[in-house]
Amino acid sequence: MFDDVHCESNGWSPAFYQTGPDNLPIFTEAGFDSLCIGHEAIVDVRNFSLSGNSKQSIRTALNKLNKNGFPWAGSTRVTFGRVSS
């Protein structure tokens, strides 16, 4: 199924993203571990805000990322254009 010679020769560990629950047994049988890193969400971007006490932890995390060299993470202002159907 998977030839990890390239990963091993570079000192890397193979990773698979968005494999889906139906394929989990294939990877488990091949000796890989699983880790859920998120779920999909629908966000009303017209009304989304990081203001207020309930969003303080998100603002703090973004500020830490920004201070540690990820300036894109500090941007909470997003401009959306019109989406045509």
C-alpha cells in the first residue's frame, strides 16, 4: 500500500490528511496511528467576530502565533468578495 523508503531516507514520518473514517482500518492495519485534528464547520462570515470574552482564548492563541513568527495568524480581518452561483 505505502512505500515509506523516501520518508525513511529523509528522516521523515509519513502522514495522511483527510483520509476519512472509512479508510481508517486500512491505515491501522498498516501500523499507523490516528489523530483527529479538526472537524468541518459552517461560519456565517458576515456576522463572525473575535470580539468579546468568549473569544479571548482564540485572540490569545493568534497573538502567540504572531509573536512566534507566524504573522499571518495575527490577522483576524478578512475581506470576502461576492461569490457567484
